[in-house]
Amino acid sequence: MKDVIFYQLFESESSTYTYIIGDAKTREVALIDPVLETVDRDLKFISELGVTLKYVLDTHVHADHITGADVIRKRTGAKTAVSAEAHVDCVDIPLQHGQEIFLGDKKIKALATPGHTNSCMSFLFEDMVFTGDVLLIRGTGRTDFQQGSSDKMYQSIISQLFTLPDSIRVYPAHDYRGHTSSTIGQEKTFNPRIGNGKTLEEFKKIMSELKLANPKKIHEAVPANMACGKPKDSRTLHPQIVDGVPEVTVEDVQLNKSKLKLIDVRGPDEFHGELGHIPGSAMRVLGDELLKFLQEADKTEEIVFVCRSGARSGRATLAAKEMGFKFVSNMAGGMLRWNELKYPTEK
């Protein structure tokens, strides 16, 4: 594909594909269907590519994972976009059917393809179409919850997707059998649910007999995705990223310390010494003691690491992130700044 940036990434827990697409000339890219748990991976890769992230697109309001859209927007300034039919108030661009957005000279065209949900959209880009949970490789998305409709899905696939050229490559949001892509022509011929001239009645009968269990994360994912991917009450602080480290101010820690787990990574002499420590904080010395704590701690807790100036606690924050902690921050300025502002200490 000449002058096109394209990468396909995978998240194994929900079997979700995330895509990076873009214009190789201007180096502008979009990220399609990011997963919260893989945001750091995706942004690191984008940084390594040396490209500019312009848009974060979700094909629909997901029920099996939480989108990374809100976190990515805060960290990069990229615009978020999802169908206007999703009624997500926090989205930057509520997309309409047929609307086009641009990466350099290359356009992404939004196609309304409801059926799995009312908000499902497919994104046509060059000779590729990103079909979300509507058209899968040798399958389709389910229609038995979250505004699902077999009638709508059938019409979406037949009238919107199967009218595209046979050579257009199909990239879905999920695959559970090891496939990575297909083509419109292949799905028109070989898709067992809707291909080979299946009628609406045949399709509805197939869909009614699937008897699938609900996604494990549906009660967590749907409300979070209605908030652009921010889990309800998931964190108190919203750190700034400085040299790759999430950092919060001393002032924010003072205001919210009752809601946080404060971990001081200094040794006993410093913890009980001249600068003292924050009331309620726990000492876990940087090194083996901190590592043991991280191995046993809840990875969903909101933790702020503290030291004398912020250097050692910054290293602790990075270590925690690498171990999978979701809501960790470094207190910038450390106890030096805490004492400068004359906040209470214990010695």
C-alpha cells in the first residue's frame, strides 16, 4: 500500500485488534479501537514510529473491554471519535454516516453499520475497511444484547459492506481463531452466517441459535465507554506524564491523601528523620522491600510514591507500571516540596 502507514496490534484477553493507520507523507495517524490495558504499549510504538497521533476512533461502544480513548486523549491531545448514535457526551467528534476525516491527503470515511449496536461504524481507508464487531472473518458480531438487531446487521452488511469492491481488505475488531484479515469478496463467498447469498430469514435463524454467554466485562465496560473509557470512580488524581513518568503535585496529594495509598520509598533514617513523612504513608524501601510489596499489592489501587525529591519515587512509579499497576503516580518534588509548603508531617 503506497504511502500508507498500517499496523495491526492484538490484545489477548478480549481478542481485540487495534489498528494504526496513517499517511506516510505527513506522518499523521489514527488509532482504531484501543484497549485500556495496552495504552502504554500502543503509545510507545507510536512514539517509536515518529508519527503524530491525530485521531482515536472507536467502532462502537464496546462491551468486552474498556477503550483507551480518554487516557490517550489526555496524554497526546488526539481527538476522539465515535458514532453520534452512541450519544457519548465526552467525545470530540460525533461521527455521522458518510462523514470524512483526513490524515494528510488520505481520508477515512465513516459508514454507519448498526446491528451489533446502534452505534456501530465501519471505517473505510484506502483499500481497507475496519468493520468493528459487525463483519468478522467468517462470522459476524452478535445481536442479542446492547441494541442488537439481526435485521439491522443484515442490511448493514449487505447494503454497506458487501457493495464495496471485492478486493477491499476486511479488518475486524476481533478474531478468536487466529485469522488476521479477509476480503469483501471472500466474505461474500465463504462467510457461513451471511455469505453465499444467505437470505434475511436464514441469517436471523442462524443468529437466534447462537446461545452465547454475555461478555465478562459488560457491566464494567459499557458505562466506562459511555465516558470515553474512564472507569467510574477509578482514580482521584489525573497525573501529567513527565519523561514517561506519571506525576502529581504535592498540592493534589495533600487535598486527596485520604483517598490514596501513599508509599514512601526512603529508608528508616529518612522516613523518621528531619523531613519526616506524610501522616498515613507507609514505608516500603526502594529495592527488595518495594518489589515484595508490588508483587502482593492490588494492581487497581491508586498509589502515589514519595521520596525526598521525587527521583527515587519516580523509579518506583515506573517499576509499578511495568508490573501492570494501572493508577500509580510520582509525587513531584517529594518531601522537600511538602515541607516547603508547611504541610503536616510525622517524625
